[in-house]
Amino acid sequence: MDGLPGPLTDAAVKALQADFGLVADGIVGYNTEAALFDYAATDPAPAFDPQEQVTEHFNMQEFKCECGGKYCDGFPVPMNRTLIEKLEQVRKDLGIPLVVTSGVRCEILNAEVGGVPDSYHKLGRAADIAVYAANGYTVDAVADAGERYGLKTIRYYDRSFVHFQWNN
């Protein structure tokens, strides 16, 4: 392992995951971090309820993988709660409903929709939000609101949506 993203690091991560009986997918999520840093016993992952009403306006089901059960159970990984809480802040800031068009994605769906291989959707740390002109907001206004709350954004003007992700 050389410490740089690439095939050597991917192979090392997968080997570590296999050694600990984890899914050897090369993604350093909670369980892989726990194996690396030995904190699973003292800091267990929070329970995940796919039916949970996470905030006043967002239910976990809004973020379910769009494959419809074809490739996964809807949540190949849990959705990140901080992302959802920040989207709630954006919604309250703008005073309009936010429509999630894509939340968590399984590997196969991500490839089918042309998602990048290292997509934050596959980590449960991204959501795409539709922007409707009828609400009186532009892609820029919606993205700017997300950035005020620390979200990373990608603006899709041609398809009228904003990609939000939580990197921390």
C-alpha cells in the first residue's frame, strides 16, 4: 500500500476487509474504519431504520435506491443522517419542498445511470434534488442554500437538479 488512491490501496483495503470477514468492496465505510481503528466495541454504528422519519420533512424511504429491489434491498448502505439533517435546513431556509430524485445507490444501479465509480451515492452520502421553476427558485439558489450549510454541490442546469453531498 502506498497511501495513494489507486490499485495498490484498493487491494490493501479489500484484503483487510476479507481478513475481518467484511464485504471486500474496497469502500472504507464504518465497518472497515472500525476494523482499521479498533473502535467497533466502544462506538457501535447506530441502528438503521429504513422506515424512520428522520426530520420533520424527510423520511428515510425518500432516499431508497431506485433499483426497486432489482439489485439490492433498497439500502445497500445506510443513508447518512447528517446529510438529511442538512437538507432539512436547506428546505426550511428556502421554504419549499425538496424532492429527492436519487439517494443511496447500489453498485449496479450507479453504473446503469452513469454514476462515477467513486460516487457518494454508493456511500449514502449524496442526494439529488429536483429544482422546479414553479417554486420560484433556480438551480443556483438551491445550491447556494446547501453550500451555506456545508454541503458540497454540483449544479445540473440542463436537467434542473442539484447534487448534494456530505464529505465529512
